[in-house]
Amino acid sequence: MGTYIAAINEMLAKEIAELPHAVFYGENIDTGSRISGLARNFKAADSSLLINAGDCEYTHCGVGFGMMLNGATAVLFVKQLDFMLLGMDHFVSTYQAIRAHRDFSTLGSFTIIVVSYDQGYQGPQSSFNALGDMCSMARVPGYTLTNIQDSAYIIRTQLRQPGFRFISLSQRHSPKELLQVDLVCVDKNASVFQYTEGSRATVACFNFSMPEGMLLHKKLLERGLSSSVFSVNNVFPRDWSAILRSVARTGHLVVLDDSKSINLLGYTLLHEAAEAVPGSQRIIVTREAEVDFGVCPDSFEIDYDALASWLLGRTSKRPAVA
Amino acid sequence: MNTRETIARQALELEMIRLRHWQHIMNEDLKKKLFQIPIHVAFGSEAIAVSVSNVMTGNDQLVLTHRNMAYNLARAGALKPVYEEYKLSQAGVSRGRMGSMNMVNPARGVVYSSSILGNNLSVACGLALAKRVNGDPGVVIVTTGDGAMEEGGFYEALVFAKSQRLKLMIIVENNNHSMSSTIEQRRCNIAIDRMCQAVDVRYTFLSSNDVFEYVLALSQFRAETVEQARPVCVEARLALMNQHAGPTPGWPTDPMNVDIKNGLVVREASEDPLYVLRETMGEHAFRDVADQVASERWN
């Protein structure tokens, strides 16, 4: 299958070649490294355009919404999520004004495919890793690609959907193999993907933490504990019923959220689980809250042994992982 | 002048005077504070609004700013649907959903209006790019102002539109104000002609407030953007009567004391397009049309 970035690029190239009356654009998408391989070998259909655009991110975002207004398909490729801070006005204000009066089904499609720099050591300005915060401010959906199943499903279904969304890739997963997993189920809005079914723990993974969730699942299996692993996207309205049903069965919820934010969506799931399943045991694993502002690691460390001990009830003390 | 030209001139005269009169009607309700939403009247921008509306053809689209009253009235060709929108009524031109600053009228080509300065320029580029990819022959016309063009989005839009060969007409309404500050009070001079020259975008400057001249100039520029597939930029000098964001016309702080009971307000200077029109038509003919408009039932 190849690396995460190569495999996703292959899926994108196939989808893009089949989209008519579309514009695919972004900086360096048709020259040089093609955004480190993300946009390699793209060929647009005869009625579509592939545009190697200049450095004007604010305008790129407005252009996408203008195209959407006129029923066309626009896909913008972006090297780093922090570049998209320049487009927040359009995500929040422009899209709000469009949604206020237009029948959704008459809109074209606008997708931003962007890499989140979640691996650290890229400099202070590259430490923005909070897709969920952007989605929340603008009330727009955001999907993270973490494995072969969600990547294929989201790319196949979302690039043709009316309206706007983010699809984000992880820089830290880029050099690794794309994770091969089986899919148990996915809801119709692609807000929640389920990959395993277990009886002892429910593991809900936010942002790009799904591979860590699968590793936790494996380590728990080694200790004789089965778990249900979900990955959760920033989709509103959300349907978390499958996760809550699982928590009701397992009695234990582990939330993994590797976003760099103090407003994690994972906290909302903890709250909803507390209300829906009183008496359930819940824990969240996040990044360090107090991170250095300078060049630093952006690591997401999980003490799997401590989590396993907590789930086995060998310690009543919550592990110091959150 | 042949018959067709005479009819066309008379239609423009009627539109200009109606536009001023309709703004008076809404201004009276504004003085009485009958609207829940902020409303920006545009006494003084009739010539550019009427001429833009007149040069638009079937597939053209118009993208506006928060101060869109004159354009929306000109495109709607009626006061009631715009007035009802200000009242947030279902009968409004945007079904009461958009209010004043984001008012749209897709059936008449007004597809997007933005209350964020400079925001609409890139959206207009996207509309024009969609036309290109869909093989739509229409032009996108976008308005901005001497304040909004200070935003980086103005320069970005020029570059993007030129690079992508977009059929886009940018209208810069230069009324010398951003909120309450004049250009001199807030920034250095910006030579828009030279900005356009730097990126090889055709530019023209309109300042006569003569609607007949404006229609001709905009028609030529529209033809140029279609034939050459390149953006054009028009800077139009205009003077709003309430100093842009000054007192609501007719409020106690308004030095002009604008009141519909006194008939159409006309500033005795060439910066007022209605003054220019009256000079062209003659006092008597102007008053006849104004009387006719005043007697029309609008609601």
C-alpha cells in the first residue's frame, strides 16, 4: 500500500481524475515536490482545471466559496493548517452568509485538504494543530485521515458533497505505512468510525490519535482485555450514540485527543458519557497542556501500562497521562 | 438622437430619480427608528449604481458590500422587496434572512454581499472562476471602497483575477471615507491606477457623476473584460451626503436637514449625481419626473 502520504495521494489522484467542472488549486500542487507528495500525479478531467496558485491563502479560501456559490467543485490543497488561519474570515463569515439563504442542495462543493503539522520541531509558527477549534468557530465539518478505511471513505464521499469541509492529514504519520484496519461501521455523516468491538473498554480517538488507539487496543488484548475503538470527526450535528452504547456495555471510556487546544472536543464526549452512563469510569489522554512556545517536540505520549492498570482496577488512582 | 436613444435616456432619468426618492422613503423610517437592523443609505451613489445595473446582462452577477442599498434597489427595480427585507419580512428580497448588509437577490444577479471589508473580492474571483470552468459567458461585477481596498485582499484579488484571466469588473467606490475618517486622516495616498498598472489590469477613473457617461464607460469596460478575458478596474469618485458614516440624513445632527417633505434633496454641486442629471435634463423636466415618481404607489 505504501506510506500514509503516498497511499492517500493515490486515492486523491484517482478521485480527482473523475471530477468534472472542478478546479483543483493550491501552492506548488503542480511543481516541485507537489506538497511533499500529497498532490503528485494529479491529472484533471478535460472540463476541470489544475491551478498552481500563488501565495494568497485568504483569496484562495474566498475563491472556493465563490465557486461553491456558482455550483462548481473546488478543492484547495494546503501545506500547513496554520496557513488556513488567514482564511478564518471566510470560514466563519462568508459561509455563514451563504448558508443563511441558499438551499444546500444547490451549492457546489468546496473542500480544503490540509496537512496538520503535529510532529514538532517545525518552529513556533508551525505548532497549530487544532482542526477542531477551527471547525467549532465556523460550525463546519472537519475530517482527519488516519487509516485506509476512513481515508478511502472520506475521499470517496466528501469531494462531491455540496457545501464546505476540511479534510486533514497528519504530518507525523506521513512517513509511516498507512494503517490497515477493518471497519466495523461508520455513521452516515462519517462523524464516527468504529474499528473493533470489545467488552472491557471503549476507546474514542480524536484528531489523529486513532493509530495510538489501535496500539492501546493491542496492548490491552495482550493483557486479556478487549476494547471497542472509535475515531471521531468534527462533524455537526454529531451522532455519538454508538460510542455511548459501547460505554454502557464496557463501563470504561478512554478518550485520546492529540489536538493542541484547551477546548478539546474529547471533553465534550466525557461530559456526555457521564450523563448518559452514570457510574462509568472515564479518562482522557491529551497532550501536555503547558507546552513550550519555542521549537520543541510535539509528542503525544501515552503510558499504556498505566492505562491498562487503571482498566484492570489495579489502581484506583487515575494515571498521570492527562 | 434617435427614438431608441431617447427612450433609453428617459429610462435612466426615471431610474435615477426613483432611486433618490426611494432612499428618502426609507430614510424617513430610519429617522423614526422603525428598523431593527443597521441600514446604510447611499444618497450620492445613484449614478454608479444605476449604470452598473444597466450594463449587466443575463448571465452577469453582482457582488456587493454592506452599503448596497442603491445597487439592490436598482437591480430590484422596486422599493417594496428591499424595504420588506429591511423589515425582516418573508416578502423581502432575501426572504427576510439577510437583513441589510448581506442582502442578496439571486434572481436579479445579486449573489453575494459582505459586511466584512474586502471579503467579497475573493468570493467574486471564485464566482468568475466557476463561470470559466462551466463555460458561462457572463461577467462578475464586484464593488469595493476606498477603505476596503486598503485590505490585502484587494491586491490579492487583482493578482488572482489577472493570473486566471477572469472576466471580472472591480468597481472601487471612492467616497473618501472609511467609517468617519477621511483618506487623509488615516493613510497615505494609494494610486489605484498604478496598482492596476503594476499587474497589467486595465483601469479607468469616473468622477463626473453623469449616469449617461458612466453607462457608456462601463459598457466599454464590460465588453473589454469579455473579449480579452481579463479583469478591469473602475474607480468612481462619489460623495455620500451623510459623510459616509456621519449622522443619518435628517437627524438633528445632520447639517443638510434631509426631509421627504421638502422634496428630493439635491446638493448644488457636481458631486451630486442628481444635480448633474438636473443640469442635463433641465429644471422643468426634472421636476416633472420627480413629481411623477412622488405620486407613484410603492407599497
